Amino acid sequence: MICVTLMWSIAGVVTRHLDSARGFELTFWRSLFNALALLLLLGWMQGPARLWRTLRSGGRPLWVSGLCWCVMYTAFMVAITLTTVANVLVTMAIAPLLTAIAARVALGHRLALRTWGAIVVAGVGIGWMYGNELSGSDPRHWIGTAVALCVPIAAAVNWTLLQHVQHAAGEDAPDMLAPVLLGALLSAAATLPLSLPLTATPHDLGLLALLGVVQLAIPCLLAVRVARVLSAPEVSLLGLLEVVFGVLWVWLGTDEAPSLAVLGGGALVLGALAANEALALRRFGPNSLQRGAGG
């Protein structure tokens, strides 16, 4: 899982070293390379015939999940072209708490007191960070933050849907690896018209292929495997390393140093999430089947 977070975290610093590709073109190429890699990997793992059957007969859950993946792929890359990587990553870090709220509303899951406390503390951290970082700043930062917020919202919907499908269908639940591929295809198709004329240089294409394969396709498949071994609180807790690694790589690899407001607000968000997941792990144990930030 640590290797997964390391691979996820390279997106910001790699994007900052592109020559000419900007905006929606970043999303198009990354999603296209991701889709090609997933086609090869899933075809090898499952066989082309089974993969095609899953895509054809997956039904509404497959398409809704695929749409969520599409939103996550697209919104992330657009957001980091509008605001700092630190802003985007800290905003994305609230996904476990939004998932807990979505599961409470849609599935009737009870939220533990520790989770309500984490939501309040994380809200204070987000308010501090954006109140200081964005006041009087370029409006692009506000737009970038709003776009970045689409990522944890889509992730919360997606995770709640996966929980519902798994609990409702049990062993007959459809294969939900296929929506990862479907989301990449939808993202590439949706952003292609907005990317024209394409301006990526061969250098850009090499870096975007690296993102599509190493930063998305491989770690997404590895994360699914990891989730079969580690408990959900462990996965969530280790997943927070993406924020730390991502901010660190951009700080070291470019001149994009996070402000004190981002560091302070981000520390509150990460601290609240880490405390919530650590308490869940301590209460239910490493073999717990409890899911999500709500325990």
C-alpha cells in the first residue's frame, strides 16, 4: 500500500515538468494511456472474453461507478492546472469523511462519535487553509478548489455504491474492476473534443504515458489486491501518505512551496483522519471487516 501511495503521488510533480500540454489535454492523454494499460492488464488477468461480458452486462452499477471514475480522473488533472498541488491533495483527503456521510445517508450506516469529531476538525482545517490561502488571490484558485472537490465527492458516491452492490449481491456481485477501465475510456472520450488542437510534445507524451500507466493503472489494480489483505482502516490510514508524498515531491521537484496556511490546515485534516482511522483500527482490530470512515 505504501508503494501504491508513492505511485499515486507523482502526478503533481510530473505535470509541472510538461512542455506545452495544458488543461483538458492532460486529462485526455493520461486517461487514454490509462485505458490502454488497463485493457492489456485486465485482458491478461481475466481474459478478453470475460472482460467484454462484464462491460456488456454489468448494468447500472457498472456505469455509475465508471462515471465516478471518469469524474475523478478528469477533475484531478484539471484542478492541478488551476491551483497548487497541495490544495488539490488536501481537498481530496476529505474523501473518507464524505464517504462516511454518504454511507450514513444512503445506506443507513451509523457514524461513530469519533467520526463526527473528525468531520468537525477537518472542516476547521479546510476553512483555515482556504480562508487564508484563497482570500484575495487569483480566482483560478477558487475554481481549482471547486473542481478538486469533485474528486472526493465522486469517490464517496463510488465507494458507497460498491458497498451497496457487495452487500446486496454477495458472491454474485459484478466485477467492479471493469468500471476503472470504463471510467478511463469515458474520460478520454469526453475530454478529446475539449483538447483540440493537441499540442503535446514527444516529451509530454512520455510523461503522460508514465502517469497513465504507473500513476493510475498499476496502483489502482494493486490497491484492489491490497484491500483483500489489509482492513479498511489500515488502507485508509496508509492512503493518507499520498498527500504527504505528493506535497513533498512538488516541494522538492519544483518551486511550488506550500504556504503556512496549507501546512497548518492540511495538518488538521490529516491529523483528524489519522486519529479517526487509528481509533477504528484499535477498536475493531486489523482483521476487522468494518468499512469506511464511519467504522
